[in-house]
Amino acid sequence: MDLANMRDNGVHSIAVYCLDCDHRADVNVDSYPAHWPVKSFEGRMVCGGCGSKRVHIRPAWHTKSAYIPPP
């Protein structure tokens, strides 16, 4: 999935999970080019809790606002 597809689905942040200390953070990626793959951020992120570079990245689906259809 690239950032354009993620944004088209209403998500503007990635969830970053540390594999060493279980720290988690959501990072807004609106300023990055749409053609970048979500997974391309794995080598760029460092855990703010322990400093590890062993992280897992995925779209932050939980930040998407719920769609409520009109009556």
C-alpha cells in the first residue's frame, strides 16, 4: 500500500510499533509524497522509548473517523 491509497481510505497517519519494548506511536505522514510505500518508513523510524530501530509499520486504521451514512 502506498500513501496515496492510504489517504484515499481516510487514514493520514502510520502506526509505529517497537518490537523491542512494545512502545507505540502514530505519526502523521501528510507531508510525504503519495507514491511512497507505507513499509518504506520501517528503515527510517526509531523508537522514542528505547531507541531501537526494530519497528513494525502499518496504516493507523484506528485514526480513521467512522463513516456514518446520512439518514
